[in-house]
Amino acid sequence: MVGSSFPHRAPKTWNKIVIEVDLAMTEAVAAYLEGLSENGIEISSSVENPMIEKITAYIPIGSLKSERKAVSEKIDKLKGFLADLPTIFKDCSSARLSTEILMEEDWGKTWKSFFTSFQITPTLTIKPSWEEIKSGSGKENTTNAIIEMDPGLAFGTGHHASTQLALLLLEELFGNNQGTLKNIIDVGTGSGILAMGCALFGAKNVLAIDNDPDAVEAAKRNIIRNSLEHIVHVSGHDIASIQPGCDLLVANITHDTLAGMTSTICNVLAPNGYLVLSGILKEDQENSIRNIYENLGLNYIKRLTQDEWVALLFQKIE
């Protein structure tokens, strides 16, 4: 077993931002916050009111005075943006902003408190590294494979709908194409969960890439923990440096990133290669991504949805 600590750098401090908005405002606020934070964001439905969504982001706070000032300026810009929203969304209530300073150690305790074993697809269970699946729970009788996870500082415990949707499409693809999906790429691998899913579904060679050093470190540790290092290889290289010829590419990242790397993704795919895209909101974002990739010659096959999220499956026909 590999330890769950991450000694490769000193702990960070983060400014946690939570914005509660009407559904109609979600896309606009999420796009602004993503650009402001320069990190991934999370969107979740409010338990109290299904017409309200919570958008969460984390902005790192450096130790230098200039770095702390830059974060403060970002928060001021965000407040100004939110104050102007009622002039655009006249029928919506005002967005509600809250911020909290969060030490990285506290962040770790937070995700440990809600991350428990669960079955994510018909043949796959996700289990945190600190928890055992108890005999008699029934899970060992309904799943064929277990991924033991320690997400550490990277996105990806499997609880988010976008991760589950991607894994469901991947499971189906491997079931329908046994032995033919040989070279797999997971773009923006995060904790490595989708790459490991591919390995357990039957892949023999998976390249997991991410431009975040924390994600690369977390993915490597998770892959070693699950004894999959002979199948899954992790890299911090850019996708543009990868040679064409992959049979399947999966990317669970944001709409804007997917829209900005269309040509690169299409070039990496082999003829008849499959593309699984997730991290996309239904309707506007979904239609945008579908139009972009279809215009580049990819054949749209199907979609899966959960809550406000959608995952799309394409194939490169040549």
C-alpha cells in the first residue's frame, strides 16, 4: 500500500469561493469564475431548492504580499461582476457569494469525511484507500473490479456526475469492442480514475496526461496503489506532443477547454477511433461541443445524462 501523504511540496492555502445562483445564471457565472480562478470548478444542485445551483472554486493564496493582494483583487472583481448580473438576468434573484480561507490539510479532512465506497458502474466500485469493503455488504457480489482511490490534491473521486457518465460510456465501449481498443489517452486525468477504469475494463496501454503537477503525482500514486502501472502511464506532457493513432480518447474537462483543443484531439485519434467527452452541461454547452466536433468530421453516436451534466460519444470515421 502506498501512503496517502503528498510530500512533494509544502501545503497550500486556498480561498474557497461558493456562489449560489438561479439556474439561468449558472453558465455565465461558472464561465467567469473558471477564468478568474484558473482552476477547475464544481457545480452542484442545492438540496434546499432545486432551482438554485452552487458553483465552487478554489483560488490558491501565495505567501507573498503581492500574491495575497492579487487574490483580493480577484475577489473584488468577482463581487463587481455579480453586482452587475441583475441588469442582465432581470427575473433572477441576486447571486449569493461566500468565501472561506481553507488550509490544504483541512481540505483533505473534508473530502475524507464524505468519500466512502460506492458502486459507480455495473462492474466497478470506487473505494477510498482508508476504507475496507466489509464482508456481506453485497458490493463484492455486484462488481467485478475495485479501484482504490486517494484523490489527494487532484479532482476525481468518482462522486461527480461527469466522472460517472464517462465511466459508463467507457464500460459500454470496452464491452462492445473487446480487444480492439489498444491505445488509450485520458486527457486531464486528475486523480487517474478514468485511466484506471479503462485498464480494468480491458485496455492494455493507457496514457494519462495532465498539466497540473499535483494531478500527475496523485494519479501516479493511485495507479501504483492499484497495481496498474504496467498498463497506465502518467505524463505531464501536452497532448499536442503525442503522436497520432489512439483508438480511444477520453476527456472529462470543461467546455471551453474541449472547444479550444478540437483540432489537436481529432489529430491524435486514429481512423475509427472513439472519443468520450464529459464535464459538459446539458443543452447550450452540449450543443456547442457537438456542433464543433461534428463539423470536424466526427460522427456523433450517443449521449448519457445525469442531473445537469452530459457525456458525449463520437467516432472518427475515415
